[in-house]
Amino acid sequence: MTAVPAGWDAWRERLVERIDALDPATLLADERLRSKAALVVMDDLAAMVVGATHPEVVELGRAFTSPGSPGEATTVLGGRGPRDRTAALNATACGWDELDEGYRPATCHGGLYTVPAAAAEAEATGRSVADVLAAVVVGYEVVTAFARLFPAPRPLVLHPHATLSPIGAAAAVAWLRTGSGAAVMAAVDVASTLSMSGPFSHAVSGAQVRNAWAGAGAVLGFLAVDLSAAGLGGEPTGALDVFAAGYGHAVDEDEVARLGEDAPDRPWAILDGYHKVYAACQYTHSALEASLELAHGELAGTDAQDIAEVVVETHPLAYSLDNTTPVTTLAGKFSLPHVVSTVLATGRTGPDVFGEALLHDRTVARLRGLVRLEAFEPLPEAPHDRPARVRVTRTDGTTSEVVVLSAVGGPDRPLEEDQVLAKISDLTAATPAFAPLARALVAGRELDERSWHAVVTEAWRR
């Protein structure tokens, strides 16, 4: 039997109390919280728009929707299908290009695990924009609490998209259906046992099933809510049995104590979410920015053929990102050698730089073979705990190096609201109604009582 840490029951009770104390009207009256929730939702919906351009997502959409069925919810491709499969497709599209929102205090993408499920459930049941925003805040709060409670060992063995996504989806859906903290926790107890052991190494090797783990988690989240409601419940220690005993994650006892003591007054976790501008794994971003500074600085005008060696000193989360021969775009996005080489070769960081074309570029391939990874030591404390030093040696023996302690999007360098909205506008240029709608939704409460179905249909109309 799994050892139950002191304070475990109190931790659960306080999380339930926090959810039960939530009044959607009061919650959304907090302008900072409401605009952040809206920004997370629209940022992730924009990421879905980009993800929907990939042929694999289009093919999956054909399998997940039925032309002869009216369906329950709308996919980013414009089709309709059952709410759980719609959420699965949209989640797969959302995380495809690494442009979805993330959570810095723990290894977790709170928006990816909650937005697709909350959006599909809300559309299927005729709920409002305000309902979606509140459900995302709740789901985000719950899944990040579990991510903080069971911090993954470094380097990562399992991918959080697989292990955590059922919890976030279940929490958001259960809250939309019941508004009850107890019902949310009961669904999460089931969802924890449906956690998937997706290997982090699949992202590095480029196995694209990794892109579907958040989608599978959405389906499992819906299933967990249905099972719990039908009386097929779990155990209060289910998460301990899975994450601690099963996966070997240590329980953060400070987190247990912290939630038990200050839960009523603590800011909502979604406020700690970050937004990404680079279409690559966040663990590469500091090295990416250092490479960009070199490309536009001391290496400006240097022929790539004159580069003899590239040393990247990095943090523990990135130690395994060492694939020098990526064969899929996913592998490229999780390859420090590839990310650094593409930026050094092009001097650019747009989404296309980390797409298909440069995987097979000869100059980039040569540079990848010159990259060597080393540990960044001593490792600074957060928020500078994901630093990089990139040192380039030329064939004549001269060297240039740049250190970036924290990439844009981190707690010390957050993207401003207008920057995120500008990103959204760029990503959704092919859907002209999206950016104005995103701005209106983030700016104020005028759209909060509008049906979610109407909003999502307008946003994705081409």
C-alpha cells in the first residue's frame, strides 16, 4: 500500500473547498483573472488553427467526424463530431506546433489539458463564454496542483501530456456538469488511474503519437467523469498510487503544506501561465535566443561553413534533447542541435523555421553534427533555472558566446497582453474573424453571456 503523506486529506479538502467557493460571476469580475483566462483560451484556439494545417491532423479529422451526423461540437477543421472526439482532435492540433500556452512552476501545459475538453463540453450543452472561462480556471487549478504535488524527476522519463492530461480534462468537464468540488475530485480520482505512461523519449525521437496524448487525455477525461457519475469511482489515494508508487515521482511535501495553509487566499494558478512565441519545445528557448543574438551579432556575415563547433550549455530538462538527425518536425522541435542550427543558419525564429523544410537542409544538417551539449553549471535558481550558453568556434579558432538566463515568456520576461494578441493575429491570418474576436473577448465582459457555440463558430470561419 502506498504511504500516505501527512496532510494528504487536508490538501484534498482544501482543493475541494477552493472550487466550491468559486462563484463564476465574482471570479470573472476580477479583470486580471478574467482577461488571463480569455487569453489562455484564445491563444490555444489559435494554436489549433495552425495545427489544423498539417495533413496528419486533417486525416485524423476525417476519421473523427461523420459527414452524416450533426455532431455535438465543432472541430478546428470545421467538421462536427461527438464532444470527446472533437476535444481529442482539437487538442492534437493545439499541441502540434508547440505554440500552446504552458505553466512554468511545474512541467505542465494547463491550457492544453483543459481548453479542448471545456470548449467541447460547453458547446455540446449550450453553455456560455463565461462558463468556458470559469471551467478553464478550475481545470487549470486542479491539474497544476497535481503537477506541483508530483514533480517529475529530471531528466524527464514520462511526458506530462500523457500523465496529466486526463486530470485537467476531467476537472474542467466535471465542474461544467456539476459545479461541485467534491464531484470534480471524484472524477479526478478516476482520471488519475487513467493516466498514460507516454515516454518523453518519443518526443525526442519524433514519434508523432506524442502529439495525440493530450487528445487521448481529453477522451479519458470525459470517460472519467462518466464513470464517476455512474458509481465507478476510484480511491482518494489514486493519484499517490499512480504518480508516486507507479511512476516514482516524489511527493512535494512543501506543496502539501502550502495548499493546506493558504488555499483560500492564493492567486489562481492560471495567472502563472506563460505564452510562447517560438514553435519549439520551451526547454530549447534560452538556447534559441542565444543563437539568435549570435546570428545577428558577432556571427553576422559569417559563412556557416566557417563554423567548426557549437557548444550548448543547458539545464537538466534539456539534457535529453540531443537528437542530431531528426526526421519529423516533432523531433526537430525537441532537438537542441536542430533548433540552434536552424537559427544560426537563418537568423530567424518564425514558425516556418522549425517546420519541415529545414529538417533536410544541408547547411543545417552540417551544423547539427557540430553541436555538443554540456551542463550549465552552476545552475541558477528559478526563474533562471532554464538557462543556456551557446559558444561558437570558427575554423580560424576564434570564439563567440552568448548567455541567456531566461527566455521570453518566463516569469521574469512575460509576454504582454498585446504581444500575445499580436501572435494570435499572425497565427490566424487565414481566419480573419479570429483576431478581432480574440481582442474583444480579452478586453472585456461584453461577450461573456454569448453562447460558446456562436463564438467558436465565428472564430474558426474561413
